[in-house]
Amino acid sequence: MNEVSGVLPVSPGAEHAWPELLCAADPWAGDEMLGEGEPDDGFFPMYRGVLEGRLPWEAAAAAAIRLGLDGPLKHDRRPPRAAPVPIDDALLAELAADVVPDLGMLAPDRVLGPWADERLPPRLLALASAVMALSPLIPPSVRPVARALRAKRPRRSVEERAALRAVMTAPPMVWTAQGPQLPLDERYAIGVALPAPAVVARVVPGMGLAMALPLPRVPDAAVLFRRMLLEYHRLRRYEPRLTWEDVLRERGEVLYRTACEWCWVHAREEVLPCWSSWA
């Protein structure tokens, strides 16, 4: 994983775009519905058709097989980095907002999905911005936090920069008391105390949970895996060397949003009390 740039290209016009509904069937989706810069290999129409509900999931799976993208998941065998100091969500959100001023409007939809339209605790809004701080948002595909890492003014301490890199390289995951709910290399399957039955978070050695979103119920792992596998196939068309953990890092907001959407359908009355008591 390149800590500065992602794989998925971001349109040069994105910084000056007027907000509009990209997909009525998936109104909280972000730039994944634009299709700009997509290879002309027939995958993206299947991808978008699935997300819009016009095509079955098998359509995208068949396109992935045709392109040779199927097969066992490729995992990241590099060890995780440890954080010498803690980094909180508010700092990540602040660093990102410095370079993406409208992040506070963009992030809730992209991370929380249908919950973005509810009255939410400020801590949760900061979490959404923190999650998006680690996704490629700045053309051509730069992560907002990467700008902070490279900035000379203000220059972050050596410890803070090391901690930011550790957070960036920890893959997001849905955690329960039984461990990760999706495939994950054993090096990253780190046990940690959880504030709820399920938590979407990055687990960072030396720091614990980062960007922790508690959930009152455990989302269906098959639903989460199916959605993230779609992103895995999509991104590996750009870079076949990408690992499963790389895709989780680059498209972490999709994992958060999918978990939130599942809770919207299956546990709507339980979510806001869970978040309010945690925040």
C-alpha cells in the first residue's frame, strides 16, 4: 500500500463539483458510481448495475471470472506498524478538513449511509470525517492525511507521524468478541476490548481501537463480504498486486457504510441509543 496515493483515480473536477444525487438506488454512494477512468473491460456496467439493484450479484461475479479476478484472496503478509502515541478521531478529522474543507458534509453520507440524515452526536460526525481522511479524495488519488504527513507547516512530531502511518496501515474490520468477521491475515487479527457487540474499527498495535463505530448487533458477515469482494475485484483491475487488506484500507468507508445499512434494515431502533450512550 502506498501511504500517499490510492489506486482508484479521482476526477480532477471533483474538487469543484456541485453536489448531486449520483444514484437514486444508492443515494449514499460516493465517487464509486461515477465510473470516470474505468478500464473498458465490461466490469463497471456490471458493478454499477448490481449496486443499483438492476442486476444480480452473479453478474459482477461472472465479469470478475471472465477477467481472471476470482480465486483465493491475496493477503498482506507484512507485519502491522505500532503507534508510539495515540491518535484520536478529532485530530484525523481536523487534518483532513484542512485540505478538504467540505469533508464535514461529504463524510457522513459516505461512512454512515442512511444514518447521515439523523441527528447524530458530534463525536460520530468527527469519526465519519476521520474515516474519510484515510481514503483517496484529492485528485489524482491522494489521501487527505497524507498531505498532513508531508506538510512542513505545521510539522508533526516524529511520534505523531509514526502513529499516523500505523493507523493508515491498519485495515478496517468488523470486530466481535470472536475476532474479525471477515477474512484477515493473522498478523492483523489483534484482540482488543470492545464497547459493543460489534465494532467497525482499525485496531492499531500500541493504541487499540481507532475510528471505532459501535453497533448493537453483529451484521451479517456474508453481506459484508459480498460487498467488499466487489470492491476487491474492482480495484485489482487497476493494480493486480493489491491485497485484500489494501482494499479494506482504501475503501474503508464502504465497509462502514455497509454495516450501517445492515443495521438500518435490521436494528434501526437499537442504533441511536447505542451511539448516544457511547458518545
